[in-house]
Amino acid sequence: MEPIAHLIKVSVPNYLAGLPIPESIGGWFRLGVRDWFALLPPTALLAGVGYMSYRAFCPHGRPAPNGCVNLKIKKDIAKVVDSVDIEDISEKAVFCRCWRSENWPYCDGTHGRHNNECNDNVGPLIVTKKS
């Protein structure tokens, strides 16, 4: 435990005190090449912590669970392919694009809940037939 205490109480403060951080805005323009290289490690650390925080706490920064878009539709087959004959469409057909519809391949409005949960903006594909 003592090495950790020494690191936190002595080493890190000494390292930070030795960094060439200017006291004014104009001082940033007077930094030399060695000064800029000395500032790279703490800058990279802060950028990494910021990025990891963004990925952890921002909903639109999270990937889909297991990397999958399709969570439940026809999971027993290798590739989901549906076709609808244009003659079967009376005036209009509304197709799902969020992969959450219980009435696949047709939209049932589930994308509204998906959009609220995931901060997304997906909507249906609407196909109309001209007379």
C-alpha cells in the first residue's frame, strides 16, 4: 500500500509540477519542441479518459449489444431476405428498418421506442403505388 501512497502523494504531484504549463495564453506560443513533447503523455491520458467516459455514459456512443443489429428476427437462418410483390401492395406499404418490429417485415411503430432508448432517428421505409 505504501508504493501507491507514494505514487499519489509524491510522484504524481512532482511530475505535474514539472510540466511546462504556461501561466498565460501567450505562453503557449513560446513553448519549445521539448515542452510540447513533455505535454504529450498527460494530454493523451486525458484524451483517453475522456473518450472512455464518452463511450461509457453517452447512449449514442454505445455499440449495439453483441454488435448485432438484428436481435430476434429469423435468427435460425444465415441471412434474412424478404420479398414483397409490388402487385400485392394496394396503395402503400410501410416496412421496418429498425429490426424491432413484431410484424416483420412491416413496421409496427416500434422504432419510436428504439429511438427514445438509443437516441437514434430511424424510421420506416414507405413504398407507395401510383395509380
